[in-house]
Amino acid sequence: NVPTDHVRVQEDRTESFVSANWKATSKLSFEGELKVEASTIAVPAADRSDSFTYYKPRFQAVYAFSDKTKLSWKTIRQVDQLSFNGFASSVQLQTNHVTLGNSDLVPQKDWMDTLILEQSFWDKGAISLALEHYDYQDTADFIAVVDHGDIYTASGNIGAAQGDFVRLKLDTPLDRFHIPHGTLSLDWLYRQSKVKDPITGKDRRISGMEPHIYSASFSQEFPKSGTSWGVDLESTGKNRNYLANELTDAHFDPWTQVWFQYKTPGKLTFKAMLKNPLNLRFTQDRTVYEGLRGMSPIAFTQHTTTKIPPILELRLKKDF
């Protein structure tokens, strides 16, 4: 029997807010907002019902150096949505791994401070650089549960953590490069996080928070014929999860898709997408310990590689 293997979780939430804007000068403006979130999370099987009230202030200041150059500062209090899957237990038969449900989960919260420099160019082009700092509370991660000598992994809150992100975004029209009605979009994110491991007591990054994420999209429209096409590339990253008695690294090759779209004068849209034409490869490395991770000898290591075949998706939409 797996504890908390069947769980029904119900959340009732209300949110109210008040906001204000002030344009101090022709170049400087301020915006403030206060949200109040009240929620009740019930787990009938455990005869448990908890109510939470969170105050989520937000402050923003924007200074416009010119019509095309802006510098902004944001401070936001955020409360994450609980992952309901964390309440229920699960078993992976292929790896003989059991994850316990945890009915004591609470939402992860953080203070986010962001400095953003934005520069627009040409008619529709824009580039921005953002520096973000996060102070997390009740960080959502994995914890170890020891029951009669058996070790299980459970979703849990592991205390305070910090994160520093750098984000670069670019949207540029390609008409000047002799590609009429073409657009190129790039998005790159670097994430560095630090939390104290509840098992070893050492600093590490938050589970599942891969350092590098990027995406690139190219699209081109042909207004006279009502057609358009594009190519999308997205990194699915490298995830590291710190489980109770194992360390897992999952790596995905970049996800790509090519699409073609046609809009008829009768408001009928046909879209064909070829997803993963390059046969995405998924690789997983596991280091399994005899006992608690990092505090006992390694029992075995495992390396698996699988491939996902291409997917052809056809969509037909009618606007009335």
C-alpha cells in the first residue's frame, strides 16, 4: 500500500485588488497595486482543510529616456499555484520509484525584483534586457520520507531559496534584409538558483530549474494569398531532480516544428504543423544510492536514451 495514493484536492480561491497610476513627469511614471488572495484547500480523504490569505503588492516605476528607450523597475510579491499532483502518490514501474503524496503542501511564495531596459527600433523591432532577483519562501521541491527503513520521495516545501535570472528578448522585422513581412523572435533565459538541500545540508539549485532556456521563431506572411509559414525552435533544457535516494538528469534535444497556414476569404483557417522532424532524443541519467542521497554508497547508475518520432498535426478553424 502506498500512503495517500488516492487523493481528491479541492481549492476555492477569491482575489481582489486595488491599483493606482501616477505620471509624475513627462518621462517618469509610477504604478502600484495591492492584491489580496484568499484560498481554502481541502483534502477530504485526510479530513484536512486549510485556509490561506496572501497579500501581493506590486510596484513599478518607468523612466522614458526617449520614445524608444525605457528603463523600468518592478517589485512584485508572487504566490504560486499548488501542484495538485504533489498531493497524490505515484509509482514508476520502469524505475521502481515511489513518490509519496503530501497533503501538507503549501504554495511557494517569492519577492521578485526586476530591472528592465527596453529599446525599440525601426517600425516594429524591439530588444530588452531584464535582470531578475527572487527571494523564495516555502520553496517547492522534494523531501525524503523514511518509514520502517524504507525511503520514499515526496513533494514538499524545503524553506528559503534565492534565484538570479538574466533574460534577453529580441523581436525584429526582416524587411530590411529582403524578407518582406518576415519576423524573427529570440528569447534567451539564464537562471541561477540556490537552496539548502534538506538531506545533505549543502547548497544546490532548485530541482527542475535548468540554467539555460532559449527559443527562436521565424515567420513570414504573404497577405495577398492569405498564407504564412514559419519555423520554431525551443530548448527543452536539462532538468536535474534531487530525490530522496537518487539524482536524476534528464536532457532533451531542442524541439523544432515547421508550420504552414492558409486563411480563406470565408474566414476558414487551415494549418499544418510538422513537429519534431529531427527525431527529438531524450536522455536520462540516474544515480541511485543505497540509502539517502549523498549520504550512502551508490547502488547503481543507469543511462537511457529514447527518441520521439515526428508528429504531423492538422488544424481546421472556422470563424463566425
